[in-house]
Amino acid sequence: MEGLLSAPSIKMKDQAAVEAKVNALLAGGLNKLQVIADFDYTISRYCDANGDRCWTTHGIFDAEAARVNVNLGEKLNALKTKYLAIEFDPNMSIEDKIPHMLDWWRLAHVDICAAKFSRPILETFVRDANVQL
């Protein structure tokens, strides 16, 4: 908890409230934990204070996976190249795009899970990621 509270990138209005919430999450255990992932800057920042583009949740894997698994990095990059073109195609309706976006997420998720990253590797990915809420 001290590492979280002392991190220079962590800003909070009410430290006691944050501590209470984190402690409640810990007390609830893993079986009651629900993770919310932000894939498209809905809840996270698009740019940081320097004007650099922040990463999305899956962008962490896009950027970091190749460091430890070159093949996975290539697969994720190929998926990103293919599906970003669909996501931003002005000639396709949202309804037509949705199945493709679901396929992108599913295929990337399967490949990421198959890589079986260790907890220390995942912690490194997150620590090095440029993600900001």
C-alpha cells in the first residue's frame, strides 16, 4: 500500500478514502474482484502532460509483449494493423464494425492468454506503461 501511496504519478483528493477502498478490495478477495479494462480511452487519458499518446489496456500488450515474446508482438501488431483500418473506416456503419471489433478483442485475448506471462512480467508491463486515468 505504501508503494501505491508514495508513487509520484498517483494523485488523490482523499487519501483516507482511497486507502479504505483499496483495503475493501483486498479484504473482498480475488473471487469478488472485477477488473474493468479501458480499450478506447473511455476512462483513461488520450495524451499525457507531455503531449505523448497514452496507451490503452491492450496497448500495453501491443507495446510490451514483443520484449519477451517476439512472435506474440508480431501477431498483435498484425491484428492491430488489420482491425484499426476497420475501426476507423468511414464507409462502414458501427453495426458492421462491431463483429470485427469483437473478433479483434477475442483473437488478441486468446494470444495474450496463451503466452502465459508470469506475474512479475505483467507487473513490469504495467509499471512501464503510459496509461493514465
